Amino acid sequence: MKHEPTVFIIDDDPAVLKSLTLLLESVGIESKTYHRCSDFLAQYDTSMSGCLVVDIRMPEMSGLELQTELLQQQIDIPVIFISGHGDIPMAVEAMKKGAVDFLEKPFREQTLLDAINKGLLRDAHLRQRRERKLAFNELILTLTNRERGVMDLLIAGKTNKEIAQILSISVKTVDFHRINILEKMGVDSVLELVKQVSNHS
């Protein structure tokens, strides 16, 4: 069962949590609220799709510290920062670390919704990319050691004759392996194979 894309909202102000929940509810977007970053970290599972809306300044752990922690744990959930204080250095640091947006209160509801839609779209793309990479890695595992060796040389631009010389096998054997490799990897040509590998490296 796929998890419904959810906007995870972290803010130590209950009024902000309530207003943002109502806003997202009005446009049919699921949301979940937290008063502290540590609560979010304790409950979040990477199988949960969505994005994060977090206040930049909070006691215990700030939004920026949470962003750093997520990066260290290699959790690439898109982050949108909201701030009640004009703080350009913080905004610059957040954006450099990959934040989707940095919104200063008060902001227009539509501005936040636009940022959230951008975050949800980014998350969907990231998940699709991970799924494609996983599928690619599973295809790689179907290759024999010899096929892996031949594939590496094909990707490096070597001809069948050159591969035969390097591996001390016949050109006919190289061609046999090449056909098997293309079939197992689900491509029609070496050029497609090169593109496939470069897209998942």
C-alpha cells in the first residue's frame, strides 16, 4: 500500500500548526504536525512520501539543524522553511543545502501552496529515480561475471575485436555475450546500454 503524499509541518506555535493544517485540508493535501524537530525525526519513516514545512527558529533543535541532520542521515525529503524573522544568511545557508524555498512570515497562502506543490513534485521525482536505480541494480545482478566484464568494456567504447583480445576469448564469444547482456538489461543497442548506465551511476 502506497503512502499518501503528506506535508509534515514542524512549528512550536500551535496557532501556526492549526492554520497550516486547515489550509492544506482545504485543498485536499494530507498533513501531519509536530511541535519539535526531534518528534518528527523519531516518527518519520523514509517510506513516507511528501515534503517538510519547518520553522527556521525553534528551541531544542532549529530548522537548519534538522536539515543538517537529515542530510547526515541521507534522508532527502524536500524541505520548505518558514521564518518570522528576516534572516538572509540563514536563507542562503538553507538554499545552499537544497531547500525548496524559504518563506518569510507573513506569506501569502498561495505562495506556500506553490512551494509545497514544488516540494511534493520533487519528492515524487526522487522516489521514481530511486525505484529506477533499484530496478537497474536488480538487472545488473542477473549478469554473469564474464558478462559484467564484457559490459564494462562495451561501455568503455571497446569494439568486439578489442574485447576479444583483452579477455582472450573469440570475437564470436564476445558477440554471444553482447546479445545476452542487451537482452538481460532490456535494451536494443550498446548506445542505449551506455545511456542506461550513465543515468544510474
